[in-house]
Amino acid sequence: MYDLAIIWDWIAFAVRWLHVITAMAWIGASFYFIALDLGLRKAANMPVGCHGEEWQVHGGGFYHIQKYLVAPENMPEHLIWHKWQSYITWVSGAALLMIVYWVGGELFLLDPTKANLSLWQGIVISGGSLTIGWIAYDYMCKSKLGEHSTLLMLLLFVILVIMAWGYDQIFTGRAALLHLGAFTATIMTANVFFQIMPNQRIVVNDLKAGRTPDAKYGKIAKLRSTHNNYLTLPVVFLMLSNHYPLAFGTEYSWIIASLIFLTGVTIRHYFNTMHATGSGPHWTWAVTVLLFVLIAWLSTLSATETLEAAEARAPTPYEQHFASAAGFEDAYDTVLGNCSMCHAREPVWEGLRWAPKGVVLETQNDVARYADQIYLHAGVSHAMPPPNAVQMDDEARATIVAWVRAARAD
């Protein structure tokens, strides 16, 4: 019995769940500390070296918080480090990328209509490209550009646009946006691992040794933390983009992804200003809405592959394997009869403009390409098709299960 797909799907779920949990913890801590930093106020009788303080109320109690730009005179007994949220988020995200886009590379990573790559070539590009952004960004931060934060962010935006375009020339639409998110998240975690934490350790070690810490280490950490703050929201969108074919399934998906970074900046600028001054600049919401309208317009300009072009395309080895397995013809007819009214290049189901999640099931190559997904969603489970649309009987589901298991047994 072929149950590897089921086991693998549950493994992917467990890793994804870990990724979501740690990402929420990291994002929450990041947003909280930026808001806390911007809300600090001067007060009388503050300790020596204290930059500002803040009173907060939560959970039935009051919190009195003070910040030292460099360090207090003496090392506190209980010091809490915020680092593991970032590290585990990146590690779990990297593991999930390997599970979905490396192991399932022929389905989710490679697009044979864009580039004729073998799976190993796609994996090398996938993994190797993630380091490019950090190397370039870190170099710029350590150069004279590090003294000009706005210019530095503009140059980083240029790098992100170039990578968005480059990924879109090689990978599937959903893989391109996901990799752009991973590319950005790698910069963010590397900021924590290679800059923020080492600089804070230097300060702690100076305190323990009785030396006066250098203020430059705090400034470096602050710059990198601020950049992470502005990059967070676009990364969240990119990690969720696989649910929205209108974002990844168009020929302008790389432009859409680039504009999403700008909306992240406008939204964070509003909240950061509000935390600092008590009133946010409302023009940022107008700009955000205009950017979103532009994104929505671009999503309607896609040139979807025609059915004739899809039928003429040569099948990949992966598709050939599943299309030649016993029971494929019956399974193909079953999918056409139960799924293709929605999962089509031009869906006939009322209200659907695009195939759900960008999954198209019309040609034999289409059905063979998504064999494992069809097996999981319409074979061993009743997740698809929606019962209010099609009442798929058990015999039809058994046909799909028999086909995929026969292919896996070969």
C-alpha cells in the first residue's frame, strides 16, 4: 500500500506548524520592541545612562520599562535574550522549503515552459541564491552607505526587484514568490545571527570585565533591527502567496511582489510614526490603497497558457511516469469529470476567474503533474471537490488511489 504521500504530507504539516508558531513569536517580539523603543520618554530621576522609560499596563498589572542606549553600570543578574524565535523560524522555513520545493521540485519548483532545468539544477539555484542578498546587503551596511539608512533601503529594494524578476524567469510562479520571501527572511535572520547578537555579546562581555561598552555596537544592532521591522510584512505576504493565484499566477507576479514591499514600508511607517508621536501620517494609507489597486489591476493582465499550447508541450519525465502507469486513463477521465470545471485555464464554474491555487487539470500532462495532490485531496480524503459542487462517489476516488499507487509501485 502506498502511504508515503500521506506520511510526507503530515511531516510537511508538522514543520509548517512549527514555522508558523515561531514566526508569530519572532514577528510579535520584533513589532513590540520597535513600538517600545519609539515610545520611550525622558523622565526625572532616571538612572545614569538611561535613555528613556515607559509605563505599560497589561494583564491586570503595570510594567515599568527603562532602556539604556549602551548598557547599565552593572550587569543584571537575569538577562533575557531574544534570538531563538528568529533562528527556529529560519531553520523550520528552510526545512519546509526543502520538503515542498526540493523533494517536490518537479511539481512545485520547476516550470518547463520557462527554463529547461533538471531538478538538481533547480535545487542548486534555490539554495545558493538565498545567500546572495545577505552578502550584498551586509557589504553595503558595512560601507559608507551604512551611514545613510534611507539610501541603503532603496538599494536593498533594487536588489529585491532584481531577484523577484530573476526567480520568475526560472521557477513556477508560486515558487518564485516563496523564494523571494525566503531570500528576504535570510537577510533578516542573518542580521540577528551575524550582527545583532554578536554585538550584544560584546557589550555584555565588556560589562562583565568592568569595561565601558562602545556605543557603536548598539547603533549597529538598532539599524539592522529597524530594517528587519520594515521587511517583515512583505515576507508574511510572500509566505502566504501560494494561496492566491492572482498574485503568483500572472506574468507580472514579480512586479506585484515588488509593490508588496512598498506597501510594507508605508504600513510600517504609519505605525512606527504613531508609536513615536501618538499620531500616524494618514497619507500612508492612501498610498497603500493605491498600490493595492495597482496590484489588483496587474493581476488581471496575465496571459494564461492556452489549452492548445499546453497539449503541444512535451511531457516531463515525472509526467511521463504517472501518465504511463496502470489505470491512468480511467483516473484521467475521473478527474476531467469531477475537477476540470474549476481547475481549468478558463474555469466554467460561475464566479471563478482562475483555477483554485493555480492548479490546472485539463490535459493528460496536467493530471500526471499533480498526481500526488490529486491523490491526497480527491483520493484518500474528501477535501475536493466541494460537495456542493460535485458529489464524487467512492468508486471514482478508488480509481485515483489505484492509479497513483500503481505508479508508485513501478
